[in-house]
Amino acid sequence: MDPARSLQDAKPTPFWLDDPGRPEPHSALVGDVRCDLLVVGGGYSGLWTALIAKERDPALDVVLIEGHEVGWAASGRNGGFCAASLTHGLGNGQQRWPGELDRLERLGARNLQSIEDSVKRYGIDCDWERTGEIDVATEPYQVEELREVAELAARFGGDYAVLDTDQIRAEVNSPTFLGGLWDKDGVAMVNPAKLAWGLKQACLDQGVRIFEHTRATALAESGPGMAVRTPYGRILARRVALGTNAFPALVRRARLYTVPVYDYALMTEPLDAEQLASIGWRNRQGLGDSANQFHYFRLSADNRILWGGYDAVYHYGGRVRAEHDQRPQTYQTLATHFFRTFPQLAGLRFTHAWGGAIDTCTRFSAFFDTAHRGRVAYAAGYTGLGVGATRFGAEVMLDLLAGRRTERTALEMVRRKPLPFPPEPVRWAGIELTRWSLDRADRNDGRRNLWLRTMDRLGLGFDS
């Protein structure tokens, strides 16, 4: 069967957001308001910041504004993998912060548990499943790489299980799987849109004032605080937290550190009992293969398979545009790869196909800073792992705004920013050369060419 036929009825919209239970948006801000803390951005970063601020001080007057609707962007359309890692994996953390990786791993584990605790405390119905994630080897050289990761994880108390070919296929049956590494406790599966909507309701219940369809257009100092302009009014706030991530930051200098990279995903129709039995997957882990251009995949609550990744597309100039959200050539590539991985599911159809921008930085994990003499804080650069790490970022922003020295703010990861991206056209050329080199490495037993080795040494690069 031509894989493209499986896409013929796919809706060009994120599966998670295509939900009849989607809450109605709140009205836009009209007129001027004052508050203690203004949070700009209604994704996970902003929602966690607003909620934790109220948990720390219930008397604090907190306002959150969102340019569209809460959870509509990356927070509502991602794969729904909520990871403990704050460093985009152990390898990246070991390379960049070897002296504090033990603390980062401990803080990441605590952060993930805090998310689970909040889901329970606020009664958020978001299909939370603490099933872990398996990194899958699909090439022989990757098997040894997974063993090396397991050895590194053991140094930090990680509960990782190395799976041989028979063991991984007993978990999830694919003829392409040669081995696996199962992180049993460090990743949860979640319905990302329901998590965002649940956090929105939790914020409202704690007294946060939320205005949707309210875009921040300008930021300036005003007396002892800050003034933020919106289309129909102005907000005067003592402090401001920015959680706009892939979208252009109100602090212009922060724009040098991120680029928007487009990621794409498909969702199948629900599997019937026979189809599900043909692949096993009884333990419902999240999965990702070990290539540079990797796929991530998981089961939904109603036994659909989300299949995403592989292509990570940067558009010249780095603008976030709605027309980039759809990319049929990537959907066809993903469908081809899906049926190569699961040939026993031939004939299965995809019901949804979508994409969108994620914020990437040169170290592939979040960075943090303040502006306007400490009145403004921002966090960005999560590079696809923001479902979990944004809560940690919210804590960091609130610590910075309070001027508090904490275990978080003492981290080198927090105190230092990544290298900025170069200007165009060097930026585009460098990213494209890196993507080509990563693809070549995948086809050449993982061997990295001179360009990738140079990027590794400089700490500047790009990863899918």
C-alpha cells in the first residue's frame, strides 16, 4: 500500500486540541490594570509560573495574558512526553555541566514528582501515566551507545534497564528493534492539552486573572515597575515573567539565543484488539529511536499511536508562521517510516497530521536571565523537552524576580547562557549543513564528520 493513502483523511490539526471538551477562551483585556506579577504567555511556562507564584504567596495579585488561547501552541500539540531531564538527556548534561549533573538529575526527578503531585492535588484529568520511556536501537552501533548511557545513568542512581533484541520486541514488537534502554521512572505520558487546560483552571481557582486573545506588544520601565502594552490596554506590574519561548521575546537581546524549529507528528485511528496484540506494548511506555534524526512514539488513552519527529525544519529568517505548521512531504516520510517499523499494521489510517515551532538553543536545554534591573525574568530554549522542564523554569524565574539565591539560581546552568546563533545567512547555512551532517552520520554508523566534531568542540550546534 502507498503510505500516502493512510493520510488521505487526516485532519490538519493537532489531535490533542481537537477535543469537544476544550474550554472556552477568556475575554481579552480592555483598559488598564495593575498587578504584582504579570505573566506573558499561556503555555506551560506561563501557567506554572502563575500557579507557583500563587502557591508561594496567595496574596500576590497575578495576571496572565495569552496572545491566542491557553495551550494552543507547543504546550497543546506536543507528543505528551513529560521527562525528568532538565538537560536534554544525560549525555548532553555530562558534556556541558559534568560538575553539577548529580544536582541537575536530583532536581529534575523532584520536578517531575512535583508535576505528578500537582496533577493529583488539583484534580487535573490529563491521562497521566508514569510508564517511562524506552530508547530503541535500530542500528547495531546504537546498541553499544545505549549500554554506555546505562552505565552513566547508574552513576546517578537512574533506574534504567538494558534490553536485548528479544526483550525489546517482547515489550513492543517491531522487526526494526535491536535493543533498548528503558528509563522506568523518569518519564510520564500525558495528554498535553488537558494538562494545559487543567493548569489554567488551577490558576483561576487560585485567583489568577487570565486574559486570552491579549498580545503583549511592548515592554518598558514605568516608575518602580514595568508597563506592558496590549492592543486594548496597558498593564502596570511590579514584576514580569516572560514565557513566550518560540515566539519573539519582548526582551530583544534574548532573541539571539533561540531559533524556531518545526516538528511534525501524526496520530493513527484507534487500534483494535487484534492490532494491539500484534505489537504488544502492554506496559505503554513512550518510545524514541536512537538516531540523530529520531522518531518519538507513544499510545494515547484510546490506543492510538502518535508518531512524530525525524524532520526538524528551520526556515530562513527564523519567523514563526502558521503556514509552516503543515508539511505534506514530512507527513509522507513519517507514514513511510511508521509502516516500516510496524508492517503488521498495514492498512491503519492516520486521523490527524500537524506541526509547529519549538524553541531551540545551542545547548538544547533551557536558559534563564533577567532584564530591566531585575524586574523582568525569562526562560526559553527548552528544545522539545519543555513539558516537564518548564515547571523548573518557572521556579527559576520566580527565584530570580525575588532576588533569592537558591539551589536553582546557584547552578552554572542557570547563571550562564548558551552561545547565541549567528546572523543570517550564516545561521541558515550552518543549520542546514548540520542537518545534512546528522543525516549522513545516521547512514554511516553514527560517525560524525569534521563539521559536527567542530560544533561539538565549540558548544554550538543543532539537534533534532
